[in-house]
Amino acid sequence: MSRTQRAAVFLTLLAEEEATSLLSRLGPGELERLGVAMCALGEINQTGIAEAIGDFVTEADREILPARDRSQEVRSLLTQALGETKAESMMQRIEPESRPRSIEMARWLAPNVLVKLVDGEHPQVIAALLLMLEADSAAEVLSGIPEMAQSAVVERIARIGPISTQAVDMIDNLLSQRIGANFGASALMLGGPREAADLINRAAGEVRTNVLPVIAQIDPSLAEAIEEQMFTFEMLLDLDAQAMGRLLRDVDNEALVDALKGLKDDERTPFFAAMSSRAADGIRDEIELRGKLAKSDVEAAQRNIVETARNLADQGEISIGADDGEFV
């Protein structure tokens, strides 16, 4: 077996928590190679297991340990010893300057995306960036830039020597601008309640039922923020007439008028379609007579209706946000 295959076998022998801890220390290129090897593993016989363990023992006999992710190791140890607050304070005093965030993000971008980000840049800048990437990714980026620039980049890689802090900051600023221009400023902000809610909404099975109660025990406010993003008033516009009709039976008329006041005419259509013509005309008249409403009042009414819809969904009477949901 190759070294990568032996490492893949060794990981399968570990408990999930231990394997996860090891994987978290790897770079994107290493993770990709190891992931491919793990997915390709078939049945592993005793010889394969012994070979993987023997390779680990050989590596453990080495007198020198590679210096990678030391800061994270120290942070973890200090957190266990001192608690999170004191550990963070200590790390701010002792930790070396961390890699700029845009350069760190670049290490996780696909090579074809990086090629677009450095298009037209000076060869010296491209050379410096390539030296900060995983070797395989850097090679793919080099292959993707115009041929007329490849030789200039390689020449500078061979001559570049030490890279100053100012140069690293300049590359980081450049990447920030390019990432923002290509993907929007939000590309530099990862995660958040909305992203978590979207992931839960897309997941199959009882993910919401399983996940949110656990998060609520750890951080109630975070769980509430996620749940608010999972069910939005806009999602109600996709209800069919039967589900909408069931919802409207439990909605106070005053709240409905206030909520619809904040919508455009075409957005009100799903609500009116679930009513009789007489009832729809009556709501339209009330909306016109209501006058101006504070935005906060409209949002409060909409939240009230969303909460009613959420309760009905929990009871299995309507389906929200599911393409294949059936009315019960």
C-alpha cells in the first residue's frame, strides 16, 4: 500500500473522535488525498492492518516531530488547563502573528478559482502567493495562468527568498479585494444562523428535531436565532391553497391585515387565493383603510403568523419549506 493508503487504514482503526482530531490538523491538499484513499478502501485484511500499524510505529520512532499547528495544540492545552477566557488572553500574548485570513481562505479555494483571482497580477505577486499554497494546488494554478506569464512566475519563485511582512499584507489585501469583487463581501464571512438554518432545511430526516434541542441546551439564544431563520414569512408564500387555508383558520384577522400591509400586491395573492372572494375583498378593503403602519408592527404581525405556521407544522398539519411535503 502507499503511505496515503496506510494512513487511511490507520484512521479507520481509530475512534471517531480521535480520527476527527487528526483530520482537523491536515491541510486541504492532505485532506483531499486522504479522503480519496479512505473512500476507495475495500475490505482490509490482517496484513493491511498490520502494515498500517507498522508504518505508524516507524514514524513514532523518529526523534523529530514536525512543527505544524503548534499554536492550535498550545491553545487546546491551555484551554483545558486554564479555561477558555484565560487561555485566550494568554494566547494573545504568546501566539505568533497568524496567517492573514484571505490567504488562509485562498488555501481552500479550488485552483481554477484562484487562477481567476490572480488574473493580470504581477508575476512577483503570483509567485509569492503560490509559495503559500499547498504544492499540488500551486502547480494547478501555475498551469492555469497564461503561458507567457508562467516562466516569469517560476523565475521569481526560484529567486524570491524571504517574503516581508509588508508583502504578505499586500497579497492579503489584494485577495480580499479580488474575493469581494468576484463573490461579494459576504465571501469573507463564513457561517451564521441563516446558513445553519438553510442547511437544516435542506437536510433529510429529523435533523431539526435532533439538532436544535441540543444547541438550545448549549446556547439558547443561538438556537432561537437559527430557528427564526428556518421559518420566515416569505416561506409561507409557497404554501398551496389547502395548507394556506388551514393556516388562515388560526390567524387573527387584525394580525393578517397588518402582515399583508407590508407586502406587494402580487405577494398577497397566495393568501387571497385560499379565501373566498368575499373574504378576500374584505381583507383588501381593511388593508386600504389601515393607513400607514410602522415597520416594526408589520414585522411583529408576520412573526406571529410564522409562529402559528410553525406550530401547525410541528403538529403535522401543514408542511413548510419541503418540496415533497403533503398536507395532513
